[in-house]
Amino acid sequence: MLADLDPARALPRDASRATLIGRAWLPAAGGPAPVVVRDGDVYDLSRVAPTVSELLNLPDPAGTVRSAQGLARVGAVSDLLSNSDEPSRDPSRPWLLAPNDLQAIKAAGVTFVSSMLERVIEEQARGDPAKAERVRHAIVAIIGDDLAAVRPGSPEAAKLKDALIAQGAWSQYLEVGIGPDAEIFTKSQPMSAVGTGADIGIHPKSAWNNPEPEIVLAVASDGRVVGATLGNDVNLRDFEGRSALLLGKAKDNTGSCAIGPFIRLFDAGYSADDVRGADLALRVEGPEGFVLEGSSSMARISRDPVDLAAQAIGANHQYPDGFVLFLGTMFAPVKDRHGPGQGFTHAVGDVVTVSTPSLGALANRVRTSDTVAPWTMGAGALMRNLAARGLL
């Protein structure tokens, strides 16, 4: 079993006072249910709200969950976590799914200076990892690596843009990194995310790819940010580097979006300020003994998390079922794995763990996207299942 499926690692350090909701597959029901963690056990919230989307759209999700009584027990959280390990899963027992369901799955890109520089490098290298190190030195020599002091959309940013254009160093990634408009894109489709313990997918034709450890906001249909969880925005650097128009293929493949293990709802003990101050850790353990570790500090994000959510929704764009929003990462791995100057790329069998004390740990194994379990339960199948269970 994956080590990070142990409750001591998977749950927040202060789990006893956290309001944690998620989704579990219930074999007896032939479908999923929203769940809450209480005192080491998992309880079914279906009679409170049949979907996580509906639950998060309530006026006070955390208060509603905390006051809910008479909930059916699903099982011990330790049992659901251990049965979430996909290769050894017992399909006759419940397991955890991604904690979101009908919400749109959105992502904010180029929100940290270090990742912004890596996107520029990908663009200049045209997706060729062998050229990346040479391009990296050339780009940093021109624009430096101190862009963190530049506030996106400010007059200073506009002046810097003019100077970079004059030097021939401007890029579409710098535009969204320091310009007035954030990059908000569709990461994946509603119901397509995988949860902790599930296999994640890398396109079999990709030779340069990486995990992206991120905090993911849970946002209601009226724009309220109501909670947060962890995510891995699996990314194909070679596909996106060849052309920004391949972003969809670089980002959205079977198993390429991992979220979980639970959404921690905002309440008196956890808020957006905790998101702003979080430090994320990433660990990749390869089957050949390779180990990669890194971190991403939300204190170094160039745009405020709540402001990013506000850029995604408003008079010009609505989400009736709410949405979840990946906030971006400052982590772009460059540690050589397969030879000098080759940088990092995944290998089948890698174990990837994203963690932070306030949200716990999200752990997944890497396979190719054509060999992970196919995505079969979309919104239509969910509605049919809920109707058959008398929940609609």
C-alpha cells in the first residue's frame, strides 16, 4: 500500500478540528456519495446533498455538515484510504474518489515566477528537453530571475513588458505572468478527476513531463471560495512546448488530473489566509530508486488566490455547478534523471505525493494514460444512479 494512504499522513495534522468532506464509491449503491470525516470514521452525506456540487452551493456548507445528524456510517477512514490504492483495491468495499463531482475543473497558469520562466524556456526550446538548459541560461541572462517583485498588471509591469519587447525577450507566458489578465484554462472535465491512491496518466508519446503540486480551491456557483484541497496538475512539457495550442492535449488526458484526498471547508479554524501561507511539498519516488523532492510556497504566488477565483467567474462567465481551481505551482523540476542536461521526466511506476500539513497528502502512481482505468462515469451516469437510489 502507498505509505501516504495512512491516516496519519493523508489527513491534515489538525484533522480533529477540520471539516473534511469528500466522495466515496459505495459498491452496494453502485455509485458515489458525498462523505464527511468524523472522529476517524467516514459518514454518508447523500441525504444532506446528493452531490458535492450541491453541498458546496449551500449558504453555509461547513455549518450544514457539522450540524448534520443521523448520517449512515460508511466505514473507518483508514479502511477507505487503504482500499483507495488502485492496484490492490477490493471492489466489494468502499474507497475514496476525487472530492469534487459536477464542478468545472479549471486551472490558473503561470502564477509563480519560477514556473513562468520554465514556460518561457519550454517555448524557446520548442519542447526539446535537450535544449532546455542552454535556453534557461540565455533567458535568465536577459530577463533575470527577480520578477517576483513585479505586481501583475501594474504600471511597473507595463514598463517591463516594453523593455522586454525591445530586447526581443517577450513571450505569451510573460503576458499572463505579469500582465493584467491571469491565465485561466480548463484542466479537465467534470467527473474526470481521480482521487488519492488512483493511477495517474502520462500520454505514451510524451518524453518530457512532470507533476505540478498545487492547492485547489473549491468555489460555489456565486463565486464564494468555500474550501481547499490538494491537486496534481499532471503536465506534458514537450507537447505544450511545441505549441501553446496543444495546451489541451498537454493537460487533459485520462488520469491526468488528481485531486484530494478531501476538501477542507472554510470555517472558524481554516480560511483563505491559511491557503495564502501554505507550503506544499512534492516527493517523487521512482521504481529505479530515483527520488525527487521539491516545495512550493504559496507566499510567493504573484496573484492572490481569491483574486484568481474572481477572474474565473463573474458577469462574463458563470458556473451553475461551481468549479474547482488549481492555483498553479512554483515547482518546475530540472533535476537530471536520464542523463546530464536531460532534466526530469516521469517513469512508469513513479509514486507522486503532494502534501501540506493543513490539507494532508495526495498520493498516486504513474502509468501511461492509455493503460490507466478508463473514465466511464460522467454526469449522465451519475444522474441515473442518483435517481435509482431515490436521491433526486
